[in-house]
Amino acid sequence: MKESEDLKNIQASLKGNEIIKFIAKTLPHQPGVYQMENDEGQILYIGKAKNLAKRVINYTNLNNLTRRLQRMVSLTKKMNFFVTNTEIEALLLECNLIKRHKPRFNIILRDDKSFPYILINKEHKYPRLQKYRGRKIIKGDYFGPFVSPAVADYTLIALQKAFLLRSCTEGTFSNRSRPCLLYDIKRCSGPCVDNINEKKIR
């Protein structure tokens, strides 16, 4: 308890740049998510990192930051962080936290319909893994929304590697006579040429 109180006292007496530098030294070299807060406890920014310690220390070099980020650093009075097992978990956690808290220094948030989802499309014989926007009118499982297309793309690739679900359109799937490149690089199980049966993929 005393260590926690001492940390709060130190943070209260330091400027934003010094606070971040102080906290960065205590962070692990692991993937995770970090939050910057002002003196009223409002979350200013949420970010993810492959290496928390290295990512956060970058904010202390003000000359390499945009004016917007310099302003954010000046307002920072406290930081929280969450360690994850993988960078993918950090991406997903970042997405959910930004959606929940809408920090002022993150990207401008819009209506959910403009954000991409990842969809396991179950309208066909073999489920299709795809990125999707708009109303949820297709039969299947929706995951998201993701705060940026880049995060969705990164997650989509990771899911392809883990579950080997096809991502091609129905037209492409129906007209293949040999497996595509995704099969060769182990991101698809090749159901288009019966390399896996329907029962196993479901």
C-alpha cells in the first residue's frame, strides 16, 4: 500500500514527460496495452505495444512527436498498463478499450456501422472468414468492431493461420481446380479441392 501511495505522490509532482519516462523504466518488455490519463483520471489515449517498455519510452522524445501528441504528453499525469500474452491479444484489448472509453487523443470514433468486423460467414457449405462492414444481415459469427482496418487485417491473418478457414468469394471457391497461395502458405485448409471435408471444418 505504501509503495502505491509513494508512486502516486511522485506522479503528482512530475510533468507529463517525466512521468512517462519514470513509468517506462518500470514496464516489462512484453506485449500489452497502455493508458494515459490526466489529473482528473480521464483517459487521454489508449495504445497497444509489442514491447511496452520500448513503446512508451518513445513518448519522452518530444521532438519526434506531432503537436497533438506533445499536447497529450503535457496533460498526462498517470499511466495504467495491461500485459497480454501476445500482440494479437493486445490489439483486441486496445480495440475494445478505445470503443468503450473513446479517448480524446485516439482516432475520431464514428457510428459502429463504419467500423470493420471480422465475420465467419456461414451461409455457404464451407464457412468463409472475411472482413465485413455494414448491417449484420449475413448468417454467421461477428467479431468486433475494430477501430481501424489495419487492426482488422492483422487479426484476420492471425485467424487464418490458426483456423485455416477459407477467405475467397463463393465464385472463386466454386471455380478452383487447385489450391491457392493461401493453402501453400498454411493459411487455408483447401476445401475448394476437397483437402478437408465439411464435417471437419465445422
